[in-house]
Amino acid sequence: MKQLYCIGCLMILLIGTGRLHAQTYIMPTSGSAMVTACGGTITDPGGPSGNYGNNADGLQVLRPTTSARRVSLTFSQVQLETCCDFLRIYDGSSTSAPLLATISNMANTGIPYTATNAEGTLTLRFTSDNSISRAGWVAALSCVLLPGATAGNVGVGTSAPEEKLQVAGIVYSTQGGVRFPDGTLQPTAATDVQQLSITGSTISLTNGGSVTVPGDHLGNHTATQNVGLNGNWLSNNGGARGLRITNGGQVGIGTASPDRPLTVQGTGTNHELISLRTTAGTTRWHWNLAGDGLNLAETGVSDSRLYVEPGGQVGIGTSTPERTLDVNGTARVASDLTVTGNVGMGYTLVTANDNMAGNSRSVWTLPCPAGMRVLGGGGGHRDWNSAASDIVVNYSGPHPDAPETQWRVIVTNNSGSSRATRYYCICARMAP
């Protein structure tokens, strides 16, 4: 009612000041709306300059201003996702009427789509899927006369009068003026240029009156009462995506049914839920749901900087943690580390075999693979038998020249016969 009151105020102020501009009618994203007009512009839910939103499914019924006319649409722009977003035109007042056309691309521009039913109405239904939105469509709204609609009408300067008396030209009254159906006499017309100004909540006309508009609690104002959304979305384009607040104060972003103080719902797999930007506006980090797990990603660099798998296993540098904490890379502990259970450590065993000649000495050096360090090593007679005592280990320990990465074994064969010997080095990947 508040909106109707304000519109009425404006109409009172504008009488006699000039022509009204053609109306632009924006189709609803959902639900239905009715327009009674024979002029103006019809657009998709995004308006004349914006893209329409995803998951749209709205109706708009177009009715002529008089029963002697039929509604007609002519498109000047059509930019839709041709596979999945469509505007359907029905020849009647509902979608049960015959389908007149399906609009999907620029091939539909420049062609008038005119109602043929007795009411002269058209029904539009616009639907879009859950991805990819484009500039949409713009159509000029007009009306054409029904055949025989001018019977009995009088025309001056026109052969197709639409009213009881229609003058195509200037009507000149030398005295008296024009009397309206309510008895009002208008002896003169406004000739001065009128300017509309708004100061605070007051709308004024130069050389005219003014009205005070009741506060709407919107825009750049200070609200004096609670603002109710009445179960509707708070969004940029009026679409069914954005912010939703329940009666209990639970806030939903992307969902109409939040069940926590704040519930965020994405639109697809790996959809970013929360983005963190620098002061320059560059997104550096974001949270998303990947494989039903919570993933902290370095935007444009790498996923799984931190990944929490369903069940509680945590991965650093991996999205497939196999333990409660799984680190794909090196880890550093700057202070004491206390472990009350077993510690699993990956290691590599480097081995070498020799058939050592009798009465000889042998020196073996076993290096660890690159990036690994020595844990220990050893060597001696390969088999446990009576010949084992013939082999004497003179030295088994870190190599003096490379104690962190190589193991040295020195052995002597005191028998006159050859003996089978084996040497080994245990290596592990450890931080320096």
C-alpha cells in the first residue's frame, strides 16, 4: 500500500507537465506478475543492463489496455545459454494456452509475436539452469487492434480510431476548456517547465505543490524499526540466490534453509565457500568442499594446503590422508616432541654382498640415496656357520669423510679360503 501511495503522489505532481517515459517491465525470477500495458519494454530478470541469474523460473502475463487490442512483442536482443535457458511465449493467460514460440537466440529478433486469442493476452515463462548466465533478452511491448474494433468510432485525421473520438492532430478550444468525467474543468494547460526535486522525504515541483513521502527504511537511511524479509531473498538482482534469514535469526548464504547461526552452501563441486583477499583485492586463499572434505587451498597455486577428511583425518599437502595426521613433505619441531605411542618412519636399506678372498682385508662404503641420512649399518659373514669366526670386523660406523650420509665397514678374512660377506646401511629421510 505504501508503494501505491507514493506512485499516486507522483502522478498528482506530474499531471500537465509533459509525457511519461515508457515503462520498463522486468520479469520476475520466480513466481508470477501481471502487466496491463500497450507500450514499454519487457526484459529478463537481470534488467536492461544486467545478466539474469541461475535457477530462474518465473511467469509474466501481458494484457492489453482495452479489449479491442492484442498484445505484441518484438525482440531487439536475445543472448541466452542456448542449450539450457529458454523464454517460452504462450498464446493466452496461462501456460496451459498453446505455445506460440520458444525464444533462445538472435534468430528470434525483429519478429513480432502477437496474441491471437480473444483476450489478446500473452504469457511468458523464463527458465534458466544452475550455471552460466548471459545478458538475456529485451523486447518492445505494443498492441494491435482487433479486426472490426474501430466500428462506430469517430476519427478526425485517422481512419483507424481506437476510441469513441480520436483526433490525429491539434484540438483547439477558443473558450471554456475541457471538462473531465469527474466534472473537473481544465480551462488552460500548463506551459511552464516543471522540475521535480527531492529533499529528504519531500518531493516538490517548481511552481507547484509538494508531498511528503513516508519513510521506506531502505537505501541510505537509518532504520527506525526492524526490517522484515517475509521469507524472501536479499540479493543483488532480485533472484533466488543470496542471503536468507530465518525467524530464529539463522543466516543462510546460498541456502533457503539454514540450520546454524551461519550456513554457507555452494553451487557445485569444489565451489569456493569463503575467499580471503589481500588489501589489493587479490584472492590468495579459499575454503571449499572437495570430496566431501574441508579443503584450504592457495588460490591459483595448489589445493590441500590443509585438508580435513570426513572421519577426522588431517592431511597437509595431501587430499588423501591415511593417518590422523598425514604430512606430504618435511616437518620441523622447534621444541621437544613427546610421543606416547609408536613412531612410524620410512627408511631405505642399502646392501652389498662380496665373496672375500682368503687372508685379505676389504673396505666397503655404503652411501645413502640423495636426501636421506644414515641411521646405522653393519656387516660380517653372510651365514651363521663355523666359518663365521674367520671374518673379523675391524670397523663398522659412519664414514669419517661423510658421517651423515655414508656408512663404512672394514673386515679381515683370517682363513685361507674365500668367505661370503654382506654389508648394509640403514638410511632415512630426516631434516638436517
